[in-house]
Amino acid sequence: MPRVRLTELIRDKIRLRARRDHGGAHVALALRGRPFAVPGSAPTLNGGPPVTLPDPLPGPKLNIGGGKGHPPVEGWTIVDLRERTADLVHDIATDPLPYEDNSVGTIFCSHTLEHIARDRLGFVLTEFHRVLRPGDGLLRVLVPDIELAVRAYLERDYAFFAASEVSPADPDAPLGGLLASWFYSARANEAHGAGHVHCFDYEYMAGWLRDAGFSKVWRSSFHGSAAPELRAPEFDRHPGDSLCVEAVK
């Protein structure tokens, strides 16, 4: 297990916000993220994932949407709309991936699919399925988990939204406004793909993946991929907001 400094684990963990609405004053003291997850730790799934994956993972290895906040990693290709940070500039919502069928070893896609309109999501996931190798070709997806936000709304948990890294349009909005902007953040005249236009819980995401052709889909955990390589700190982000799902053909 790699050595991880305590300061790295607790950085940005605490956030304090005071606000007032028609229901009175609220002070939210929030601990950002889920319980501390140490990069490199083993999966926490009941019974483990339904596959055994090679270590290191097979290539080519694509970090799709990784142009914002993900450092370059040797052996990985960043596929993104952002020309400055992408190795391959590509719009996954409109254009087929420039890879042959069954030729890609791994796809990692973090906090990207919520930027894809519903009528284009099937195309995107079918492309992921098309290019991945059967058997050991792994897809790992992270998206905001609406189950967490809905539970926080029902429990009037302002601390969740204060700590969230899914930035609300108006952090001082009433609780319903915080929930709404947590789901959908696209704005008029915004650059293509910049805002959130879709949202997921596990069952909904798993249904999309199965409809795209994936034969095995399972819920993972933060820094808990079935693949040891993907437990490194360069990959998973937004621990307090993320749904983690993996799939193979």
C-alpha cells in the first residue's frame, strides 16, 4: 500500500457555510467526501467483482473526459474536447471512437456521462462497448450519485450540499434549488458539454450499460476498482458525490 500523508487525506475535508431561508437560519459544518479512502486499497464489494482482471490492464487505455483535473499517466490516452489537455481531441457525443472493434483494453470515464444528453447516451455507451476487448476489456465509470443528493434533500441535510464538489448554480438557494442545480447545471450559451444534463443512480446506470451490450455490470467503490491499476490516486475524483460502476463485455 502506498504511503499517503495525512494532510493529503484530509485536505479540503471541512467546509462551513451559514445561510438563511424561509425555514430559518442554517449552519452547515460539512466533512467533504465519504470515509477516508486510501489509494491502492482493495475493493469493498460483497463477494468481490465477478471478473478477474490482468494487472497491469491491457491497452490501449483511454481516459475519456480526463482533460479536466486528471494528470497525464504513462500508457494512458486522454480523450477530451479540451484541446490544451487532450491527447486525442474528440467529441464522444457525436463521433464514433477512432478505434477498431474489440481493440481497446480499458476505458476510464469519470464525471463525464452526466454531460451527455439522454438522446446521445446510448450512442456513447454502445461505442464504448464496440471498441472494448471481450473478456478482459474493462469500463470504469464515475458519475454524480443522485441517491446521495435525494437522501440529503429528504433529510434536509444542508451539510451534504455545502461539502459537495458538484457546484450549485446558487449556493445560497433554498434546499430545492440546491438539489435542482446539483442534478442539472447546463446554462444557456454555455460551451457544448460544459454543464450537467443527465443524472444517475446505480440501477439506472446499470440499465444503460446492459442495454449497450455489457454482460457483467457491478457497483464498485471509490478507489475500489476491480483493477489494482485504477485504485491509484490519479484516477477517481469527487469521493463524496460519486457513483462508481464497472462493466465488461
